[in-house]
Amino acid sequence: MAVTTTTATNPLVTTIVVDTTADLTVETAAGAAEYLYAVEIVNPNSTEAVYLHMINAASGSTVTTQHTSQFYCPASSSTFYYMPGGYKTTTGIQFYVSTSAGGGNAATAPTDAVTVTLGFTPQ
């Protein structure tokens, strides 16, 4: 099998945001409309899966705000999601990490902080 390396002259992802202490704290990754292309979640917790809750907003969100999308990562694992067409947000990108799939008052913080990496580009 041959390996080919190509240099990208027009990168798909122009901004990479890394949060090494993701938990129930709502973070703002982008304050304007973006195309989200990549999500990586690194979960060091040995007994609990985590969910990355994404909110299409630039500010003002809490864990009780209904998330617009959600990404799963099993215990003691890393997961990577790639969206070739980009996931279009209209306002911005906010996120938090919980051990529960649902949002709102059911949100539970992971025992150990999770690392979240997002790759996006402006619209």
C-alpha cells in the first residue's frame, strides 16, 4: 500500500478549541455562526461514559438550556467525530460535558474532567 501526503492550501478547519477541563461549566467555543467539522472527546473516567452537549448559542446558556446536539464517549476512551459537510450553527457554539444523556436538572458532572477538542471555520 502506498502512502500519499498532500499539503492543504485552503484548510477546512481554521480554528481549533481545546478544553482540558470540560465538565458542567458551559463554555463558549465560538461567538458567531460557524461550520463545525470535528469533535474529539477524551474521557479518562474508568467507570462512567460522558456526553458532550452542544448548544447553538453565543452566550447565556446553562445546563438547563436544551442542547441542539450531543456526542457520546465511553468510559476510558477517546472518540472522534468528523462531519465532512460541516455542522452549521447559526449563532455560535457553547458546550458542556455530563455523565447523563439528558440535559437540565439531570445533568451530572464527570468525576474527572474531560478533554474536548473542536475544529471549526467561520461561515
